[in-house]
Amino acid sequence: MPQVTCPGLRAFATLLREKYDLRFALIARNAPDDELRNVEAEVFRVNRLMTSHRRRCPDCTKTRTVVTPFRRPRANLLRWVN
Ligand SMILES: [Zn+2]
């Protein structure tokens, strides 16, 4: 996993990770659809914030690091449940 040097981006990455953890916890306990939808909207929102941060932040545009808080296959789970 690449090291994130920008503190702003690292904060977003941590937040995103928390949202994903929350989402998996909801799936694990068979939470109602509206709860899942809420947390998915949050995941989407944080992703968008990260993208716009990377575009504007001088640190991030300079280093061009790719932030993946975890391996790809887990991220693809998003599509499996929808
Ligand atoms: Zn940055």
C-alpha cells in the first residue's frame, strides 16, 4: 500500500475506511436497506471529497499517489449487494 504523505488526504482515507467498516458491519447484521443506503451515500460523499481534494491540493497533484485503503476485491463488494 502506498504511503500517503498529505495529511488532508490521509484524514479522508481514514474517514473512508471507517465508513466502509461501518457498511460491512451493517451488512453483517442484516441491517435494513435504508440504513445501508445512508452509509453508502456517505462512502460516495467521502470518495468525491477525496477526488476533489486530490485535484486541488498542491501536495497531492505533485506526488500523484493512489490511495486505496484496502485491496480492490473488497471495494468491488459494493456492486455485489446492489
Ligand atoms: Zn492533499
